[in-house]
Amino acid sequence: MSTLWFIISLIIIGLIAGFIARAVVPGRQSMGIVATIVLGIIGSFVGGLIGSLFTGGGFTLSPAGIILSIIGAIIVLLIYIAVRGRSGRRA
């Protein structure tokens, strides 16, 4: 039962973090609800990595709290926009 609650909380935090990251980053991101959740979940792990590096815990990849999840989701979204924009341009 513990694993089920972990997955449910990961989805809820992912949705919140992804939604806030999309609201903060300027421009239009054409993402659905599932992509927003995935963005937030990946951002949660990026935020956990950033948090572990600042606390001196070394390189550990783990889910983070809501604040670091939002920060991580913003970073992931900015990287996604930069990569998508670069590959979409024609020379």
C-alpha cells in the first residue's frame, strides 16, 4: 500500500509542479495534462538532485518536496524549450 501512495503523491506533486512551471515560464507550451505531470515528476527528481548537492549528500537522485519540484520543473521546461527551439530552426 505504501508504494501506491508514493505513486499517487508523485503524480499529484508532478501535476502541481508542472502546472506552476508552465505558468511561470513565458511563452506557449503545447502540452497536455499527461505531459505536464511527466514534466513535474522529472522536475521533482531534478529538484531532489539539486537539493542533495546543496546539502552535501552527494549525487543522489530522489524525489523532492514541492518547492524543489517546481524549481526542477522550471529548469527542465527551459531546457526542453531551448532544445525544441534549436531543432525547429532551419538554416
